[in-house]
Amino acid sequence: MGTLFISIGIGLLALVLFLAGFVILKTALFSPPQKNVTPREFLLVDRKSIAERLGLAIQYKTISDNDPKKIDGSAFLGLHRLFQTLYPAVHKQLKYETINDYSLLYTWAGTDPDLEPVMLIGHLDVVPADEDDPAWEYPPFSGELADGFVWGRGALDMKSAVIGIFEAVEHLLKEGFQPERTVFLGFGHDEEISGQHGAAAIADLLKSRGVQVGCLLDEGGAVYEGVLAGIDAPLGLIGISEKGYLSLRLTVNQDGGHSSIPAPETAIGILSRAIARLEARPLPARLEVVEFMMSYLGSALPFIQRMALANTWLFGGIVKKQLAQSNVMNASLRTTTAPTMINAGVKDNVLPARAEAVVNFRLLPGDDMASVYQMVQERINDDRVSVLPFEGDLLEGTSGWDPSPVADAESPYFIGLARLVQEAFPGALTAPYLVVGGTDARHYAPVTENAFRFSPIVYDPTDIQRVHAVNERLSFENSARMVSFYIAYLQEMASLPAEPA
């Protein structure tokens, strides 16, 4: 019997040693260090003059609205005229078209029509700003230049990129640069309200002309400092896909009446429990997106974190719990659930007969609108709660969308972009990632398989909080670096040879 126990003990020890060795081996092989890039010289541009031109663009209140009657068309047309004044070579040498009154499409013909075009896009519209809010250090539509920054709505999202692209093209035209690939520039006017009349219309027009774009560059990623625990290096995150979007309206109809004689269950109570059930049982966390991103960045992690991510078959539960503690990382793990609107009642002593709420979901790749809708029904499990799309009665007619296709992170387009990011931002690590918000890039899926989302600016944690908020601003340094980056990007991508068949 003693011999049996010894044999079992030896066997268990051997198993433990094998598992330990296997874990260490997988850790060692996980995410090899990124290659060092050769330093390169980027064009030095006048930071102050670029900032001044961005400040002029910010002064136009190009606010998009779902109600066309509330759109100030003169602001958009005034911005168009500003572009024509500031960038005469662009408007003389490139073909440009106006789409649905306020969006713009530019075509820079290449010398080799057999090569697939490249495209850069941005949007002209901005979200509203409370101009009476005293928290603004400078008025939100002043385009003020102060303290080394351009201040105002659109400085980050995203008139800066539009100006940066125009600056780059204007410079290249004056230098006599001629692209081999045709270059398209697309600037939509309604990205902040889904882009249906701007980017979607431009994409439809290109598709109708038989255009297939080799690669597209939009907003979505950037270079981030101090956003990922355990990694000190700046992170150049390049979006290769974005989450889907679905808003659902939850409605409860019950008998109203006087609040002094309430029924055991009220419309507000029933609706509140439905929302609570959704929040208490979110969609399950999945690690595929995080694992893919960390396969590029894992070598920079401390050993314990790297070991856990390299061996999610063993530590997956722990990894999910740890990452879910961060709102940002949690959004990369699952389809998120966010109650955003609620409406019920008109007086403090009256029971409302109707209570409504809107819950917004951002869909992880692998989920779709139909599966999320079914999940909501199952979790609420109450026939008294009507669940319909926020707009319309059918999912097919809603303004939501499924997750976008995933671009190829092994393509020459991505590899060239990632290298350029490392050259422009020395010491930065690059990785593909999932954009958790929405961009215009998704509309171009019918005309390109390689939609990338990256803005060549540096964000620190405080900068991120300024997007769509008070005191939006962009540093002079960032504004100049954008221009230099776009110049180099166009020179490389517009001259990239055809991929082997």
C-alpha cells in the first residue's frame, strides 16, 4: 500500500511539474518583443500656423442633428468656403464633389489605375456644447489659441484630423508629389448622428462607380499614455473593427391612479426590475479580443500578467474578473448594457400609466442584434415589459448595426501603418484593437476590406475625458505631428506596390 501511495505521489508531482513547465513555456512564447524600427525624419511644419487654421475651422458651429430643420446649413457651407480659401491647390487640382449638401468627396487621380486606391476620411460635424457652462476655460466655438493649445469643440473630435489631411495634401501638391494610387478624401457631415447621409452616401456613390479601396484611415485609435496597467510605454492602438450598436425601448403599461392607493406593482416598479435584471446579468465576458491585442503587447507586461494571458485555459476566470474591474477593459470583454434614458410620471402624487426606458448595447464581434434582442427578452422574462427597437418595430429597420468586419492585421497596409506609428512616436508599442465606439469607417465595408481607425495624436488620461466634454483642446505639438504623419502616410500608401496575386 505504501508503494502505491508513493507511486501516486510521484505521478502527481510529475503532472504538476509538467503543467508548470507547460505554463512557463507558453508564457515564454507569448508575444515576442516588437522589432525596433529605424528612426526617420518627419517634415517639420509650423505648429502655430496649423493651430491657427484649426482654430478658424472650430469657429463654425457645424452641429449635426437628427432633425434636418435644426441643422445650420450656413455653418457647413461656411466651413466649405474656408477650406477653399485655405487650401487652393487642393481645390484646383483635385476633383471635389458635394454629397447631400454638406458632405465632401475629393478625388486625387493616381498614375496607375490598376492599383487599388487609398482613402482618408473624417467628419465635419461636432456634438453640441453648452456655451453658458462656466467650466469652459475658453468659449467652445472660439477656436482660441492659448497655453500651447487650440481650444474648442472639434479640436479632438475631429476637425483636427480634417485640417491635418488638408494640410498634408496641400503640401504634397505644392511639392509636386504625384500618387501612383488614386487617393480619395471623404468628409461626412453627420457622423455624430450615425453618418447615414454623409459617409454612407459617399460609400454608396463609390460602390456605384465600381470602386474598391485598398485601405481606409479614419478616427478611432491613437497613441495612449498610462491607460493599460503594467505597461509604461505609449500604446499606438489601431482599430481594425468596431463594436455593433443597438438601442432598445422598454415599455410598461399599467393602470395609473392616485399615489395614495398604489397597486402592489406599478409601471415604474416593473420597469425598474427589468432594467435591474439586465444590469445584474450582462452578456458573458469573452477574452478573444483582449488576447489578440495582448499577443502584440504581452512582452511588455510583468511576468505574472503575461503568464495569465498566455494561459487563459487555466487562468481565464481570474483574468476576466480582473479586467472587468476597469470600465474600459470590460467594454472589450463583452457586449455592454447601458440604460441611457427613462421617462415616467408627470406629478409626484400620480401613478403613471406608462413607463419607458431606453437601453443601449454595444455589440462585441460574435454577437449580433438578433442574439442580443433574444438575450434581453430572456433576462427580463416578463410579458408586461414590451421590448422594441428604439426606432421602428423591426430590428431590420432600426438604426442599429452589427459589429463591423475585421480588417487584416497581416496586410501590407496594416504593417506599413503600424511601422509608421512607431517611427512617428518613438518608444511606442503598436497593436490592433477593437474600437468600442462608432465611427464612419463602418459604412465603407462594401468598398474596402481594410478599414483602419487611428488618429496620429497622443492622449494622456485627462485628454480622453475631454472628448465630447468641456475644455476640448489639442496641443500645438499634436496638431503639427498630425500633418507630418499624414504627409508620410500618403507618400507611402499612395506608392505601395500591388499585393502579389
